[in-house]
Amino acid sequence: MPVKFKSRFWLPVLFVMVIIFYASSIPGKDIPLVFSFQDIVFHFFIYFLLAWSFSRALKKTYSDIAVLKVIFFTLVFGVIYAISDEWHQSFVPHRNVSASDVLVDGMGSLMGGLIYGFRNDKNKAV
């Protein structure tokens, strides 16, 4: 598969990673409170999106990979990126490291991987 074709699927993964990095760079005092538990909702959905795009890129790059491997690698990738994101936040003013954020990020990663994986397994045209 040509590199140009592969990059078409991996660029969205990189794009979501940049969004996460940028959002994690915002000092805590500059984050407006829009609704209760917004941090949990944001963490879950952005990692869901990261996992979905990662699963898609992985499956499109390696079409013979088993669905369970896609889900496993997606979860591992999501949790490792979540840990690195928390480490990055430790250097940002008024931000803190949170194991519960990593847990929510992992749940979002798992759901994104599961939904893409099983949807793709049932519908080969995706």
C-alpha cells in the first residue's frame, strides 16, 4: 500500500492527538466551566474519537489484522497516550495529574475500539 494512501488514514489520528495536546496545554484557570463533569465528558469523547480513528487507520493499513488485535492495540495506544497526556499536564500551570482521567480515557479508547472493530467486522465495506 502506497504511503500516500496510508497517510490518508493516519492523519486523522495525528489531528486528534494534536487537539488533545493543545487542550492539555491550556492552564487550568483558563478553562471555562460550561457544565458539571465536563472534564469527564471531554476526556471520554476525545479518546473515543482518537480510538475510533486509530482503529480505522490500523484496519485500513493492515487489512488482515484480527478485530480483537485491533481492539487490544487501540486500548494500549489510548492508555499510553493518556498517561503521556497526564505527564504533559503536570508541567502546565493549574493542571494536575489524575489517574481517574487516565481511567476515563481508557474507557473512551475501549469503546472507540470496540465500536469500530465490531462494526467493521460485520460490515466489510466500512
